[in-house]
Amino acid sequence: MGLLFEDGNFHLFAQGFLRTIELSALSALFALLLGILLAAFRVSPVPVLRAFGTGWVTVFRNTPLTLLFFAATFVLPRLDLHISSFTAAVVALSAYTGSFVCEVLRSGINTVPLGQAEAARSLGMNFGQTLGLVVLPQAARAVIAPMGSVFIALPRNSAIAGAFNVPELFSVQKTLTEKGHDIFAIFFWLALAYLVISFAVGAVFGTLERRAAVAR
């Protein structure tokens, strides 16, 4: 316990912890929105949209996250898109995680019987209405557990941001190491903090899964 409560270390830990939560929450929100859009593209009857969705997922799922951070931090400014290091981290995490969200949603969409969409179209609904009002609500129940796995991994992935000038939780270890603190104690508290975040996210998705099961 001594490590946390000497030389202002607790404040440093708290700042990093809250920054990681903020980074993860914003990235999760944008990744979810992006994933829904990409999933709609991938099941769209328009060939160009399907090709775009497939291309995005193929590229971003198979590109190392560190490389995406490098592109968001150093390449975007060369395109006159000047953003902060924090915003660049959100962009990289959202683009990467959004591709996984897309595939989880697409797998859920594939579990919905085709007759559901056909019935919606017979009532005069267009593609957007059918997807948003009929297919996605049913698919959501099937993807809660795998979606939880995607978002549990997000805070751990955000640790890369510390190498790109974002003062998040993992970057705290550099400051504490420079102060001469024991490296094992530092990583113990960091691991514990990430476990707390992971368990919290898991608990949220566990609750959603139980409620969805009751609603069936």
C-alpha cells in the first residue's frame, strides 16, 4: 500500500485511471457507432457500400494497433488534420475496435431468420427501417456476450496511448519507475486497476445479457 500513498502517487494513479476510463468510454462510443454503420454497409444491397465495409474491416482488423496510433498521431497532421494526442488516440482505438464491433454485429444479423426481413419489406419498410427496427434489435440479444469481450479488451488496448503522449494509466509506470519505486509493486497496482475496469465492463454486459434473456 505504501507505493500509492507517498510523494503524491495516489493522485498520479487516480489521474491515469480516470484518463483511461475517459479514453476507453469515448472510443467505445465511437467504435459502436462506427461498427453499426459498417455492419449496415456489409449487409447492404448496394455493392459499393458492401465493398467499402468489407475493405474497412479487412484493413483495420489486420493492421497492428500501434501502427494505427502512429498514423493518427503523425500522418494526419501532414494532411492538415491537426488534432491533440488524446483525440488521435480516440481515432485510432475507434477505427480499430469499430471493425471488430462490425463483425460481431454482422454475425448477430446472420442469426435473424430471413423471414423477419421479408415480412418487414412486405409491410413497405425500406432497408434502413428493416435493419434498424426489425433486424438489429433481434441481433443485439445474440451479440451481447461477444460484444462484451470486445469492449473488455478496449481499456487494455488503450495502454498503447501512453507511448504517444497521452497521460493514461499505463504511462504512470514510467514516472514511478523514474522515482525509483519497485517495478513489481508498480505493475501490481497497474494490473489491479485494469482488472477493476475489466470487471466493471464485464458486469455491465453480464447484466445486459441477463436482462435480454429474461425479455425473450
